Amino acid sequence: MICQRCGFCCLHLDVMIINPRSIRSDGTIDPEDRNSMIKKQKGEKCPHLAHSGEVAVCTIHDLPCYRGTPCDLFEQIGPEDGPCILGGYYKTSGSMKL
């Protein structure tokens, strides 16, 4: 899946995310930290979401703590090298405002 960098999923989906308070200075989390994952509610902006102009950017995408999270593992039905359906739908329909 090729991310369209729209930020749709970072705003409009329920998902478990890394608790910003749990990230160590080296980009890892303590595996024993029971509060390292928190629920981001649908309609709530992910605290790791930033924008560079019109492009959505995940501020922890390149940190070790991101690996294996629900966001990292997010997939959809369709070709692996195809554009994200959610992002494509958002961009073409304009039905949801970020």
C-alpha cells in the first residue's frame, strides 16, 4: 500500500498508538511500560500527526518504537504497490474535511 499522506487515518480511525509520554530519548519504549499504548479515538487528531504544507507527516514514523504498531502494520485489500484506498477516496471525493 502506498500512503497518500493525507492524514485521513490519523484523524478519522480508532487506533492504538504509542503514548507520547512513553517515548524515550532514543526513540524506544520500555517493554514493561503498561501505558505505552493508548487509544486514539475516531475524530481525535493523533498527537504524532504533523503537516508539511498539504502533506501529512508522522513524527515517530522513523523511530524504533513505531515498528510493529497498528499504524506500521496497517494494510488494506488490494495490490501492495497500489495507492491507499482511504487516501484515494478522501482525495477524490472531498467528502471529509481534515
